[in-house]
Amino acid sequence: MKRTSEMPNYNVDYFLRLEHAVWRALCEGDMDADRAVLADDFLGVYPSGRADKSAHVAQLRDGPTMSTFSLADAEIVILGEGVVLLTYRAEFVRRSPASRREAESMFVSSVWRKEGESWRNVFSQDTMNVREDPK
């Protein structure tokens, strides 16, 4: 495993932009955009359980699931040639009518894999932030 300082051609801002595309799809209810950035063998691990690519995309069938988001404290770790782990803290407000409609915070681990000329999200795990200070 190599830290980002050892491989300067991998830029944390680039992978953060890729992650922003996933979050924008959730805010806009854009199933096509969500589908485009996820690998066919995508696996998500969430407090509610696991989801494959089709389940992740299907959550947008009735429209957006998020109202707002911000991502901070991003770091990357190079796992191998063409495989990057991005970790960050997400602050967000859910759009669901049953939600509390207040800001929530979680830590996200997201693995991106190079597929041809594109990068695809192959794995994501969300861990809710339970600290009093959300940062």
C-alpha cells in the first residue's frame, strides 16, 4: 500500500471530483449519472445493509435522495496500479420525507478502479459519525 506522497500522479482532488459526481446524482435523482460512475461489480456497505450497482441506482427511481452535501478531509491511498482508496467526511441532508431534515455526518471509504480510460467506483462503505464534534 502506498501513500499519496509516494505517487504524485494520483491527485486527491481528481478522485474527490469523481465522488462529487456520485453525490450530485443522488441530489438530482439522476439514475444515468449514477450508473455511469459505478463499476458493474460495485458493492456498497451501509448501515442498512449491502447494495450492488442495480440497488444503488434503483434508490433514485422515485427521485433525489439527498438535498445537499459537502465533502471534506479527503485522503487517498494507492492500493495498486489503477486502484485507489478515497476516504472523506460527508455532511449531508437527506431528501426523504421520513428523514429528520437535519444535517448528518458520516465517514466514507470509496474504492475507485481504472477501467479502460475511465475510473469507476467499485466499493463504498459509509460509517455514521457519532462524535459530538462532527469534524
